[in-house]
Amino acid sequence: MEKLSSEPHLDETTTMSYAILRETLQHGILVGDDDSLDKIVEINSIVAVKTSFGFKFGLRIVLPEEADLQFNRMSVLSSLGCALYGRKEGDKVRWYFEGKEETAEIIRVIQPREDTPLASRRWY
């Protein structure tokens, strides 16, 4: 992660976003299996967030090579993805858009299960 944030070609927003992700990873703790883990944003989590731009439902956090916002697949290394990763439902996070600090609230986190089709999930 240190190498990513020190690359000379990264813009200010990306550099600040990577700093947020680095901070999250440095202060992370290992936890056991329980129901509360289902509320933590991780790779393949589906999230609903509220930002100053409005509500966004059904965003799947994915690896960069799988990202495609047309299909609601957001890279974990995107500005908002960096801010959401490792945080839990109900958290308010700071993120950067075009160099400006924004806030987002994590409204809902769903961990997809192979035996439950995405279409059958309900947001509330």
C-alpha cells in the first residue's frame, strides 16, 4: 500500500484516498466469526450509501480489474471504495471527490451468498 500512495503519477484525490485505506488497514483488528461480521464492508460486499450526491444502492465492492460502474461494481481502490473498505454498517466515512473532502454514510451492507440470488435481496 505504501508503494501505491507514493507513485508520482497519482492525482491528489487518489493519494488522499489511499491514505484513508492505509489508515484503515493499519488500525484493523482480527475478529472471529459472528453475525456482526456481515455488516463489515469487504471485497464482494454489496452496499447502500448516502452521500452529498444522494443515495446509491447495490454497489458491489470489487477488485480493480472487475470494476464497472455501469454494473454497480466499484473498485476497492476507487476513492469511495477506499473509504468504505473495512468499515461497518452505520459508519460515516470521509472520502475525496475531485480533491474535495466528502462524507458518506453506510446505510446497508449485504454479504452475498452463493445460494441466494442477488435479485431476491431487499434494501431497507
